[in-house]
Amino acid sequence: MLALALVIGVTSAFATTTSSDPDPEMLKKEIRSQIAELLSEGQFTVNDEKTVYITFTFSSEGEIVVLEIDTLDRDVIRYVRENLNYKKIETPGTRDKLYTMPLTIKEA
């Protein structure tokens, strides 16, 4: 009787483990595209091209939470925070997972 219960339990466990998670690479591309759209909405000019890395996560409400921007340029920090911090996107990533994305700011 115990062996039968174990077989039924294991079989039902395997039957219910289907992966409905989206492809991680596709999700990253969607997040990147939506973030690029948010950043393109603001006006910002620089004198030279620079690349900075933005580290962020998502809140339980699906909002972007900017954690770090690897630059000392206050204008870049302000621009990124104003255009990204606490903004919602259609396809948020995993809550509390750290994401790092390069941002290239080009001369206008």
C-alpha cells in the first residue's frame, strides 16, 4: 500500500512539472528594449560618448528599482533615475534579481 502511494505521488509530481517560464534571453531582450524606450523619452546631451552600467531590480509591483549607476556624472545619474526609477514596464523581470545593463550615451 505504501509503495503504491509513493508511485502515485512521484508520477503526479512529474506530470505537473511543466516549464511555462519564458526564454531568459528573450526576456532580457524585451526588458532591454522597454528600458531603451523609457530612456529615449527624456532630453539629455553630453559632450562625448560614454558607456555606463546600470544595476537594477524589480519590485513586487513590477517597478524598476535602480540600485547603482557606475558613473560620477551627476547629470547622467539624475537622467537615469528620473527616467527609470519606479517606472513599470510590460514585461518585468524576476523580483529581487539583479540585472546589469550597459547604457551608451552618445554625443548629440
